[in-house]
Amino acid sequence: MASAPLAPTVLSLQQPTQANGVTLKLQELTDSRCPLNVMCVRYGSAVAALQLQDGSGNRATQRLYLGEALPAPDNRGFRGTDSVEVALGNQRFLLVLHEVQPYPVAPNEAHPAKTAKVTVRPL
């Protein structure tokens, strides 16, 4: 029997959350995506810095991206991935960034707190 797909977890900035045996924390979130109803030269991107920690204290931090595949700092290729494999001790996990909400709006409109929707799946 196939297992049910894992439900994404919604993360708020600096609020640790338990998901599938690890603690996730959204450490940083930047969003340069083109606002709704605005004409932009570039689509932009959202970047989430996520920390994972297991019960033994093993930690890993990864940056995940939505939007344009832009050059990464220090000429490390392109930053364009919304998923990555992460090792914590002897366990590996697949970390997927599904969305960053709310989507940007024009500069003079209200800006609610951003959240990131992620899935962490043991491999």
C-alpha cells in the first residue's frame, strides 16, 4: 500500500515547527518577485533560508528559491532550485519549497507577514 503524500508545513519567520521528525525554522525570507498588477523587466525571486534540526542536535541550513534562476554569489552557478536533499546525521531528507505568501503587491498597499510553505520528506 502506498503511503499518503506528506502535507506541506507553513513556516513563519523565526518560529520553529515540527515536521516529519525534524524541527524546521525559517531563518530568513527575501522576496523580490514582481508585484501583482505591475509591469516589471524581471520576474524576480523569493529566497528562503531554512534550518533543519533532528532530535540528536544535527543541523543543516539550506537556501531554496522560487522564481528566476539568477547567478548565485561567488560564481557558484545559478540559484534556481526549489528542492534539495539534506543530510542530518545518518538520515537524509528532501526539502521542497512550494510557495511564499502573500505574493507581493504594489508598494503603497499593506504588507502582511510572509510565510513559506515547505515539505520535508525522509528519504
